[in-house]
Amino acid sequence: MEGHSDVTGFGKIALATTDMKVALQDAEIVLVTLPSIYHKSTAEKIAPHLQDGQYVVLNPAAGLGILETKKAFDETVVKQM
């Protein structure tokens, strides 16, 4: 890994999967790096697998993606009850 600093290094990939449940299990932070038009559909896919205490960070945090994500999370919780 390298960037705009004097520090470079190697980052080992611990897991690569297409299984949302496996990918999110025990994660502290979930970083969603997609255009905001995909935030709702992504939220609907990850919501059933989120655990208490996990943080979901949207990047970019622009447009209505944040509101659509919250709505999708709320609707998923209601459906599961």
C-alpha cells in the first residue's frame, strides 16, 4: 500500500467473499464505497446481517443515499419482526 505519505507497506487480505453474512460477521466498521444510487440496494442486502454495535460508513455521503439507507434499514428491521 502506498499513498500521499512517506509510509508504504503491505496489507494482507484476510478474506475475499461474495457472501454478505460472512463478510459482515464480527466487522467493527462496514465501509460502503459506491455511488449513492447504489446505497439503498446495498443497505437492503446488508441489513439482515448487521450486528449491534457495527458502524456503517457511506462514501460518498452525498445526495439522498443516507436517507435511503436509513429507510432500507428501518424497513428490513420491521420485516424481520
